[in-house]
Amino acid sequence: MDKKIWKCASDGKENIIDELIRNKFLPRPVAFYLAARGITQKEVDSYFNASFSDLSDPFRFPGMETAVKRLWKAIRNRERILIHGDYDTDGITATALLAWVLEKNGATVSSFLPHRFDDGYGFTPDSLAKALEAAGGSCGVLVTVDCGINSAEAVSEAGARGIDVIITDHHEPANELPDALAIVNPKVHECVSDLRNLSGVGVAFKLAHAFILYGRTHNEGGYTTDLQDVLDYVALGTIADIVPILGENRILVKYGMEILRRQLRPGVRALIEVAHVNSRMNPSDITFKLAPRLNAAGRLGNAVSALQLMTASKIVDAYHYADMLEKFNQKRQAKEQEIFQEAKNQVESDPAFASSMTILAAGEDWHQGVIGIVASRFARDYNRPAIVLTIQGEEAHGSGRSAGGVNLIKILSKCSHLLTRYGGHPMAVGLGLHKSQIPAF
């Protein structure tokens, strides 16, 4: 537990380090830092001095023009636009961002976040039905944010109801892509592979950017919308999702932090106050103080209060929702510590633990909303990929976190015959399996 084997990320990159020192006149420690993060001589200037105008053309995404053209048509025809999000900070901020941009340009918008325990993860036929019911029964267009890329069945069901679906997501796609009107996902299209590290809210921002550009070019609207106003959402979601702060993420976070520090949004101001973050806020404050509070509502069940905080227009309402999240977070912390201690005792009592390359812990009725955090603590403390399962009846639901660059998606694909479902990122996954399969898994 107290011993770690350190591996220098700049090992084998001496040529890059020497070039940075010689040609860019950088101090040796800075050159080591950049080389460890894969920054070459050609990328140094943009790494340090990237500006908002350096963001790439959002229409590089195949299908982007189709998507935004349909959104403007929905506004002209007064069709309801339904946004289906996710219950973590990335999904919440993506939902809030897109709703803000669309509503500011005359759209009738309804937003839906699935309930972690009642609905499960992602866009499903059941969550579609619930979202439509909450929106009054119908909509013309449905946009997914931070989900949907592996929701072929739900997209098919929406199509049967006469709904056009636009998917914005950043998760790894399965073999079968949904039959959607448009798919905006940098992991699907090779032509935008440089944007693979965008978070869910980052992809939603690209859609919003294209929406405004199209509106202005075709005299539809968007003239008074300043997209820098939503960069606080982008910074929150991007940092919370632990994606690399490189490329366009670096630009979005740089300017997003400036907007966050100004606390122009009532919900942001209230959240910063309850989290006791000072005015010189930095990205680590999001990671350790703001994001855990936004995540807490979704981890314990319903993330709607976090979305209500992010979209609050009055400071009184914002303080009310921020206080709710603070109470959720305190409850989450207590649950997390209880399960972590129980799981720690379980894995360390295994005689094979010292030589094992992975960690697997499973317990009856462990709180499903915090097992991901417990897996993160294991991966960090033991420097091994970790999966934590909660057993509920005959089914086990799990959450995994990687270490050392191990791709969990590829690993799970090799034992998928034991699983009922799996998905996520190379570094963070969700999965399900029958209780009887746990020993084999």
C-alpha cells in the first residue's frame, strides 16, 4: 500500500527533450514536463499561447451541418427539442450548455437526466419513454449529450415515433452504430481524430458552435449569442471527466476558468461558496471540490437538483440547490468510506493479492453510486486496474478504473462472454454480469 514503483513518462524521449531545449530555449525541467505529455517542438507555441480563435471548424465533423440545420428547422416550426443527458458532471454541464444556447435562440427545450438506479446508464428505450412523458408526450428532435453512441435500440424506437435523433457523445462506439440523423462523436470519425480527447460537454460545445455559425451564415439567428459565456460549463465538465488537457481541451479550459472565476452564473457562485473555494480558483478545485458536489446528487439517485443548480436564474434558488448538493455530498462521503474499508479488508485478506496484477472486490448491496469512487481509490493507491462490484439479487453491477494506461475496454472485450453489458472509456468502465459468473470473471 505504501510502496509505489515510479516510471518516468519522459523516458526514451531524449531527442524531443534536446530539441525543446535547443530550439525553444526551454529550461530542462520544462522540456521534461512537455516531453512526458507528448508535446513536440511543433506544438509548444500552441500549448502555451493558444487563443479562442484557434478552435477548429466544427463543420469538420461529418453530419454536423445536417444536425444544426435540423435544429434551426425545429425552431422555425416550433417543434420541441428534447435533450437527453447523463447524471455526472460532464453530462449535466453538457445538458445545461446546449439548453442555454438553444433557448437563447428561440427553441422550446425540455431536458432529461436518467435516474442512476431506476433508469440505469445511457439512452435506452425506457429512458426515451420517461423523457417523452416528462416533456409532455412528444418532440420533433432529440439530442443526446454524453451518451447515445451505443444506443441503437433506443434510436430505432425514437425513429419509429417520428423523432429525429442527433447523437453527441465521446464514448467508444460498439460495432453497430445507431441509425441516427447525425452522429457527432470524435471517436467515430477518423477525420477528427485530433479531437478524440473532447469530453461530452466539449462535443456539445462543438455542436453549439456549429449551430451559431450556421444561424448567422443563413440568417436564422445566433447574432447575440456569445459562446464564451458557456465556457464555465465546458471547464467544469471537461476537468471533472479527467480527459487530457491538451489540444482544444486546453483552449476551452483556459478560457473557461476565466469565466468561472468571474462567477457570473448564480449556480456557479452558490456552488463555489458552499464548497469554500476562493476567487483564485484553479482546476484542482473543480476536481476535488466542485465536481464531487455536482456528482453527488446523481450518485445517490437523481441528478436533477444539480441541473437545476447549473440552470438557476435566481441566486436564492441557486443557494437552495447548492445546499441540497452539499448534504448529498456529505452522505456520499460516508457511504464511500464505509464501502472502501470493507472492500479493502476483502482484497488485502486474499493470499494472492500481493502478486495480483488487478483488483476485484464484490459485496452485497454496496451502494451503486459510490463504487466508481472506491474503484478509483484502489487504482490510485495500489497502481493497478480495479473493478468494484455490487451484488443485488442475482445480478452484479460494476465500475472499473484503470492505471498505467491499461485499456479496460479492450480487456473487457476479451471476457465479454461473461458479461451482460460493458462500456465506457479505456480508463473508466461500467459493466454488468450474473452473480454466478463473478468467480470466472
